[in-house]
Amino acid sequence: MGMTLTEKILAKHSGNDRVSPGDNVWVDVDVLMTHDVCGPPAIGIFHKQFGEDAKVWDKEKLVIIPDHYIFTNDKYANRNVDILRAFAAEQDLPYFYDVGTDRYKGVCHVALPEEGFTRPGEVLFGTDSHTCTAGAFGQFATGIGNTDAAFIMGTGKLWVKVPETMRFVFEGASLPPYLMAKDIILKIIGDIGVDGATYRTMEFTGPGIKALTMEDRMTLTNMAIEAGGKNGVVEPDEVTDAYVKSRTDKPFEKVYSDPDAVYHSEHFYNIEELVPMIAKPHSPDNKATAEELEGTYLDRAYIGSCTGGKLSDFRAAAEIIRGNKVKLDTYIVPATTEIARALETETIYGTPLIDIFREAGCKIGNASCAACLGGPSDTFGRLNSEEVCISSTNRNYPGRMGSKQAQVYLASPYTVAASAVTGVITDPRVFIQQTVI
Amino acid sequence: MSKSSEPIKGKAFVLGKNVDTDQIIPAAHLVYSLEDPEERKLYGKYALSGVPSQESGLPQGNIRLTKEDETESEFKIIVASDNFGCGSSREHAPACLEIAGIKAIVTSSYARIFYRNSVDGGFLIPFESYEDLSKEVHTGDELEIDQENHILKNLTQKKEYKIKPLGSVADIVHAGGIFKYARQTGMVAER
């Protein structure tokens, strides 16, 4: 009997020839990532448990990326960045991306691949639920709490219950021009529910997935947590190789699921048959098609976050926004500083993306998590009252983007951009048929 | 602290399904210190403050977990429907409930990171019920959890329900978290 990709990685990292779903194993950790919200309490627990003079297990394997509450006057939030800074100095950490320096990156889940920390076959833990994004690179990656992070800081190990794997097989040669990975994952979450993959791995496979870029794959695995999944994973291939090798010289070993691996369940889709999808307020599984919601009232549009703030997300939005004025308050927040710089150099018909957004009347923010999770009251783009927002982010439970009186519709950057231009929810197929050659 | 297997008694606070971590502790409040003895009380004050008012303290609704200007609740046991604690990995979620005085939760299912954080951090005991009890129990009912026999007793309504044994995490729960467990088993040196 074979093993899945996830089982193989957990077996290798726990010193076992094989593991089975339900086994509790202690795994060796390749990378631990933390940020400004959960880093300070994790550091507090680390010192309390291992001593004030304790050193982390391996400073080459600890990555600290402040990204959540950066551009705020909140005194507590700024103190938390100070705590990270002091810890990085005390531990002499080589991978601390400090605020206010050239090293500052922005959203950790996009910064990790940019900096070469997402490598096939490895085990990555992070103090953030969207750590599962890194599974796009064929590794085991999942979110943990502060106590578990402190435990890893001291020991380099953590216990894991081996998950069952749900297999999502995608047929189809390529994404239709109006469709994005966001539509695929919203469709899946809508089908299986926000707890449809609880305690399980979501493995995405098939020719339809092989046809996706790394950024598209990251959007898929990013939202595995929105179905309750422990991790999301895509088998590595030449697309993965090309990305990872352009970002790091570190060796890695690709791992694949066996043909006779045992799955919890199998689910079949064809990417060419899907349509633009939306999650209505107040749950990521409250699904509808963009067509069904056509004309729905909106106050605001938001494009950003680890889910929908990557370069390809802005390129998609700019394709639709180009030559138009937005009718909604439209917020553009690049995930990382690298993406922010690329907005100046990437062009459509010779016009930089940033100019397309500016000329349309969009508001442009600094690289960070910003309003995706609300944050302090002065956060850029935060929903502070009863606004109705369409957003390329990942979660729309009550209060997620600020006020619990606000309403959030989740959609692809194409759909968000189309809606920003018309002022109401709009199926992007109308625009794409008009503008794409 | 260590979690004994003595009965847990107290008033129920009832919630619905998919109560996510932003409802348990809204993101704007994640900035306070969990170590400072005074500042950490703010987590008790704001615990469950993101739950829409009409869904807070069912079936009546519009009941706060902690009264205005207080940091500790009169309620000790949360009863909720499916997928409790979904959303983010913030350990501030089980921590804020413990700071508010919650000793245990009984739900039909948990989101996994919340469950894991509750156990590994030793904040409170996450029990699972066989059926959704959020429609049976009323906020304010006096409850008793008999841990030895896996029974939830509703003393107010004079009803009893079987709950699931803790299973493989019982040792970590009763040790009081992953660090105490690791010290008991020799994985981490005693200090």
C-alpha cells in the first residue's frame, strides 16, 4: 500500500519508514515562521519555558516576518514589532525582515517563497493559519499557535497527527481567460463547506493543476484552511523547480504521492467548465456565481492579502480597470515590497500597472496584511462601519475586515475589478470579452 | 495550570456554529501582552466581543460573556455548535476564554488549530458532544461535566448527555499543556 505526498514527508521527518492517518508522530522542523501578532507571545513562552538566556534550536531555520500591524499608530502594535527586533538581535537571527528597513517584505506567506524558504519535501510551521499556502511547493506546511511555536524554538520538533488526504482532481488544459484559481477554491469550499476538510490534507492534482502558475497554485493551497484543512498540497513539477531554484541554492528533494496511495475521498472537476464564483457574507462557503449576484449593492472594493495581493492578481485587475474610472472606493494593497516595486515596472500596452490604478482613481497602500483582517482602527482600507465590500481576500466571517456590521463578498481579482468599475457586483466575463484580444 | 479530572461546574454560555477566531477575539485586540498581569485582563474583557449581538448567549441573544467594565465572566462552560474556533491560528482565542474564566467547551466539532491550541497551551478543556447541544442548553443553565464517566449534566433542566472521551490528547490535557507533558515524559529537561 502506497503513501500520499503528505504521509511521505511526515514519515521521513519523524524517522519512520511509513506512517498512516491517525498516527501521532514527532517531526523535525525545517522552517519555523512567525510574525508581529503571534511572535511576541511565542517569544514570551520560549523564554519562560527554556530560560531568559536560552537560544533557539537553529537560527538558520527561524524566519521572522512582521507584516500584520505595521503602518499604524497603535502603541501596543508598535511595541510588538520592538519585541521582535530585540529578540532578533539577542538571538542574532539572519532572517528577520525588519520594518522601516530595505529588508522589510510584507505579507509572510508571499515573502516566504520570494526569499526561498518554501522548498519541496520539507516541513514548515508558521504561527498563522495561512501558512498552508506553502503547500503549493510540494511541502508540508501548516499553521500553529504560540505555545507550539515556542516549543519548536526550543526543541526543533513538534507532534503532528497524520491527516487523511482528500484528493481534488482537475481535468482541463488551461484556465479560461476569465477564470482565476480563486474561483476554483471558492467553488471547492462552497461544495464541501467550511469544515469539509477539517483535520485533513487537501491534495490538488490533475492536468488542470499542472497548467497553473506557482502564484495560482498558492491561491489554491492558501485557502485550504477555509475548508478546515490541516494543509493543502500540490505535487512539485518543473514549474515548482523553476520558481524555487530562482530563489534559493539550497538543495531539496521532491516527493510525490504513490499511485496506490489511499485517500479519504476523491473529487473531480474540470477547470474549463467552472465559472466566476463569489462567497457571500458571512462565510467562505456561502457560495454563488458572480452571474447570480450581478447588480448587488457595494460600497468598496479591496485587492490585496496573501490570497489576492500577488503580482498576477494585480495584473488581472489592471486588465479590467485599464482605461476606466472606478465607481467604488477601491483599495490596492500589494502583498510584498517586491510586488509593490513590480507594479511600477510591469506594464500593459506600455502603461505600468501602478499608473493604471492611479489613473482609475484607486487608493494604493503599503505592502502588509492591512485590512484583510481588520486590525487597529487606523488600518488602511479597514471597514469601520456598515460598508459592503467585495474583496480578493480569504475570509468573510462577521467582523473579519473590521466592523461586525460590515459585509464582505469574496471573489477573484477579475470579479473585484469588474465590480469596482461598474459599482455593483459584476461578472468579469462581460469585460474580458470586451478587452482581451 | 494542570487540569484535574474533577467535575467541572458552572453556568453555560451558548453559541451557534462556525464561531471563528475573529468573533472570539477581534483582530484589533491581538496587540495586548499575554504576560503582563494587568494588561492580559483586557483579553477577558473583549472575549467573544466579535460575536454578532443577536447570536451571543443563545437562545435569547444579546448577552455578553463578560459584563461591561468587567474582565471575568459569570459563565464557566461554553456550549456551541459545529466548527468552533475556525479561522486563524491565533492562540489568543483559547487564551482570552481562559482569562475570562471559561474552564471547558462542549461542542459538536472544532476547527483543528483552535483545538490544538486549547490542548497544547493548557488553557481550557475542549470536549466534544455526540450531538449538537447548542439547541438543548440555554445560556445561564447550571452545568456539570463528569470527566470520569464522560457525561454532561444539565442541573437546571435535569438532563444528561454523553460526551466523547478526550482520546489521544488526554495525557497532554491533564498534564496542563505540551510543555508539562514533555517534561513529564523526559522530552524537555526539568527546570
